[in-house]
Amino acid sequence: MIQVSHLSCDLGGRRVLSDISFSLEKGQLLSVLGPNGVGKSTLFRCLLGLVAHCQGTILLDGTAIEQLSPRQQAQKIAYVPQRQSVAFHYTIQEMVLMGTAAQHSLYTSPGPAQLEHATQALNQVGISHLATRMYHQISGGEQQLTLIARALAQQAPILILDEPVSNLDYGNQMRILRLMQNLTQQGYAVIQSTHHPDQAYQFSHKILALKDGSVLAYGRPQEVITSQQMEQLYNISVQVLSLQEDHIRICIPNPMQ
């Protein structure tokens, strides 16, 4: 569904991404790992068609992204930010309905079909009981679920999530990760950035590890989450331990000498 080949990007006279290549198919979850400032957000902006002067190719269902209109892009790919503050008091249903903007014209309001998509999305993430609550009055985990529901209401088969579990408690982290896992089982292609190698290993089909704007490693979790590569990625001494016949790997920093 998405194929990136030899993607490079310069911002402010500095090379931010260099020769990035990866692909993602329907029903797969790709996790992007890397230190702060490594280019993960810039990569997502490129995938969303928001960076004008990128080198290389980005194909969505075989079509170059620059050949798609903004409406066509919105029909193929949806974005979930880390968090979002709103200037006005919107209900949860109104926030989710915003995801249907590409389904109707600029000068019309959402119709019955869009309302149905919003209702389905709220049910899908399990927050239909919050539909009439105000967005600014719910918890951080509920706000994150609202933003995911908004992306689902967009009816796009590719989802990009920027650190979806950041600042969430452990229970909400697991709920979000299991939701993403369920979405891949429904046929979505999902890309997330994360700072949790353990979670990336457990829930991902593929992992892309970025360092200094380049690909350090890309492949199956078993190939990427190793002690040697995590040490290279984060510049710390770390052990990666396998549990439950290698279904789980945990990263443990070595004691300081």
C-alpha cells in the first residue's frame, strides 16, 4: 500500500533524511524507532505530502504522492498527532466528524453517511459513550482515542500515528497498542513512531530504526531489536532479553560502571 524509495529531505540547508527506503502492506504495523531529532516527524510530513522538496519516491497504492490532490491523499492516508489542543469547545462527536471533511464539498455540512462513519469510528475505539462530552474535559487517553476515531472516520486505509502512547499511563498504552493491532487485522496499514523498543517488538510486523536521518536497521522485529543495534541506536549500553520463547523482548540498560 505504501512504498518509499531513496527518500532524502533537506530543511533549512541541513539534510534531515538521507536515502530512506521501506514498504508497508495491507494488514501490517510498522514502528519507527529513533532518538529525538532523528527525523521521524519529518518522515511523516513527507508521507503526508507536506514537504515540497523531497528527493526519491513515495507511492500510495502505486501512485506517486505528488500526483494526488489533497482530497485524494486524504482518501488514502490519515494522520493522528501526539496531542491536539483546540481553541473552541467541541464535543467528541464533532471532533470525529472533522475526519470526514474529504467526503463532502467545502461548502456543505456532513450528511447522514458522514454521521454514520463517525458513529462507527466511535464504536470501533470504544468511546461511543463519550460522544456528547467536551473534548477538553476528557482524559489524555480518551483524547488520544478520539483522535484515532477521527482518523478512522476519514475512511483512509493507511494510518500514521505520531507517538500515540506518549504521556499515557500503562493501561492506556496497552489499549492503544491493542487497538492498532486490531486495526491491522481489519486490513489497515499502520505506521507509528515510538520510543518503546519493547512495545515495538511485541506489536509490530516491521520496524524501521532511524539514526542521524538514515536507516540503521529495517526488517522484522527479531532482526532489528537486538542488543547491538539498540546500543548503536541510542548510544547506551543495553541488554535485550528474550521471554516466552522470544515472543517478547525487553531492553534493560546495563548498570553504570
